[in-house]
Amino acid sequence: MQLGINLGYWGAGMDADNLVVAQEADRLGYAVCWAAEAYGSDAATVLTWVAAQTRRIDVGSAIFQIPARQPAMTAMTAATLDSLSQGRFRLGLGVSGPQVSEGWYGVKFDKPLARTREYVEIVRKAMTRERLSYEGEHWTLPLPGGPGKPIKLTVHPQREHIPLYIAAIGPKNLEQTGEIADGALLIFPSADHLEDTAVRHLRAGREKAGKTLDGFDVCPTVPLAVGDDKDLTTLADTFRPYTALYVGGMGSRKQNFYNQLARRMGYEREAAEIQDKYLTGDKQGAAAAVPHDLIDRTTLLGSVDRIADRMKAYAAAGVTTLTLAPAGFTLDERLASLRAGTEALERAGLA
């Protein structure tokens, strides 16, 4: 199992620190550095900045939002980043959510599975440098009856095949991801529940494509807080606002993928309470309603030895790249967490 690092969103006041974190991850041998985007910083610019100041670590979008870019533009960006980084780019895609898609990008959030499939097909075709033509429900290239003609990408990617990941949560999306992608970006992963909530659906998709999970990258992001095992409650409390935001406030009452995931993990009553409190403006109450067990199952908490044991469980559950999101109020704390991550991986015998 390899390790990755997730820098999250740029522009949150830790930009200079984030670059140092990425450089330290590069020095320590982490496999990939991911950057996110929502409606602030864009991932492409951040990844270019990081790639220019690192040597070995891959850089990946987690995610490029599908409603934000035409698929041909994404192919151009992926090819350019792969060329500039000398073959270190990983393309992560996702549909975002209805609030961002419709409120920020003005793109209707409908038929996300079909849109994702068409998007991936166009991106991959464009990156082969064939002349691009496509007829689908959501995209037609070139547009009929006009001056457009099939043209091809002029940039040469460093590699013939750039790894393509999809951020997936729901069973149908996971199955399609297994079918059409090279890897899955997961969130709130519990090693105890991973087979039921994710891996079996990914496996079904691979089987549909006539493949196995061999070579497919199962890549969850896991928050990390290192400390004494006697202080697990305090360490878990660090992530209460984060968990409450996703389970309670990331989406509408009817359409919150993270809330649905928590319910599938057995926290149906708690997920409903967190959402009720969050959507009525009681964010502190929502955070307080998050069960300690839910946080502990979906994060890495405690001593290096305890974290090593949890890493073994993730590897046994099918994780191939474990992406860490280290907690810390200072740069030194975040760097120490990175080093603890590599030490735990070695103690687990997974390095």
C-alpha cells in the first residue's frame, strides 16, 4: 500500500505551508499529492505550482469538477500537466454536487452517471490525439450544421495513458467507476465497512468490463491526528466540524451523498440528527451529535503503533493508496504527522 497526501483547498491561509508539506511528502517518498477545488481555488493551478517545486511525487486533481470544464478542456489540461511534470499527473474527476453545479457553474445536475461516462469517453479519446468526434446525449462534437470540424490535440502528453480516477460514493457510481476508470477516490472510508460500502461495487464494475481489481487504485482520503492513545477523544474532536459539515451540510436534505454513506455504515439515526441540526443552523450541535465511533472508524487517530494497525486493516480491506489529510495547527505539527505516517506504514510492514 502506498501513501498519498491531500492538500485540500488552496487559499485557506496555509498556502506557503502547503507547499512545504508537499515538498516534505516528496522527500519522504509519498506516491501522490492531491489538490481539491470547489468554488475557490482551482486544482490545475495549484498542481502546476506544486509540480514545478517537487521532483518525484505525482500530482493529482481530487477533483476536477465535471460541470466546470468542457471535456476537451480537461484533456488539454491533463496533457499539459503531464508534460510539464514529466509524467507525474493523475486525473481525478467528479460531478461535484447540485448546489455547486447549478449555483456556481449554471450546469443542471441531472443524469450524473451518464454525463460522467460520456465525459470520460471524450477525455480519453481526445488524449489519444485522434481527431475528435463524438455523438452522445450530453455532448456532440463537432456541433452539427456549423463550421466545426474534427480536430486533434496538439500537445503530446508525457505518457500514452494518464491514470484517470473518479470520486465515487454511491453504489451505482462506484460500479461505473470500476468499469470505466483506473482508480476510485473515496471519502469517509471505514476499513470495517469498506467491502460493503465500496469495494464490492467497484469489483462488480470491473467484472462488467471483463477485468479484476488487479491494477485498480482504491484511494481513500483519511484524516490523520497523531497523539497518545489515552487522548483519542480529544484527537477525534479535532474532526467533529469536518464530519458534521459533510454528513450534515454538504448538499440538500434530499441529496447528500455523505449523509447517505453514513446511513449505509449503520449510523442512520445519528446521520439524521446531524443533518437536522446542521441545516437549521446549529453547527455546534451537529458537531456534538457526531458519534465518536464514526470519527474513529473513518480517521487515523492515536499513536504510531495504533495507526499502523489501522493501516493494516485498510490494506486488508483493499486500499492500495491511502491518502492522508494530516491535522495540525502549525506547519511543524503537519510535518510531524507526515513523518508519523511513513513510520506507521513501515511498522505495519506495508512500505
